Amino acid sequence: MWYPLLKWLHVLAAIMAVGANLTYSIWLRRAQSEPEVLPFVLANIRLIDQRVANPCYSVLLVTGLIMAFTVGIPLTTPWLLTALSLYVLAALLGILAYAPASRRQRRILEAEGHESPAYRSVAHKSSWLGIAVTIDVLIIVFLMVVKPPLWG
């Protein structure tokens, strides 16, 4: 009885985390036409990341590992090992690259405005980092759903 609830929690966390992340480009694109709302948009993206997406990614790791151990799927199963490796990559990119770039983006916006070359540069970098993390996460979702044999 508890396994289906755990699986439901896992899927719900995936929907919330990935869904939240996918909205960021829409928020930012809309703010380009109304730059006065850019500080509000960046602050809310940060809030959603801290309060929704990142906690859900943690729930995904915990529930996913519990399910794998419960069902007896070895962590060395190719699709699972690849997904876990990509999870670590996404986490490292998020923590070591995206978060600092995002903080710098907010600071430069406050100090220099949205038209400054420094702001445009860091916003461009943040955008590409966000795209990289999103693609990484979408590949993980594919691996979790399709479970392709990959090798072996």
C-alpha cells in the first residue's frame, strides 16, 4: 500500500520541480518587454527555486532511491546510473554555476540596470546555464519513464 503512495509523491515532485523550472523562460521573456518588472520576476524565480523546485528535487532523489531499493533495482542499472549521474551534474551546475550567476544577475540589475553590458552578459550566461540544466533534467525524465537498456 505504501509503495504506490511513494511513487505518487515521486511523480508529483517531478511535475512540480520540472514544471516550475519550465516557467522561468516565460517569466523572463515577458519581463523583457516590461523591464521595470525584471527585479520582481528575478526575485520570484529565486523564491520558486528555493521553496518549490529545489525541495522537490530533493524529494525526487530520496523517493527514487527508496523505490529502487524496495523493488531491488541495482543502482548500476544503466538507465538508472545514467539518470543519477545526470542528477549529480544538474545539482552541481545549479549550485556551482547557475545560482552564483543568478545572484550576480540580480546584483548587477540593482546597481547598473537592465541595459548595462555587464547585466546583459550575466543574463545571457544565466539563460544558457538554465537551458543546460533544463535539458539535463528532461533527459532524466526520459530515462525514468522509458528505461532504455542503453548498454549491457
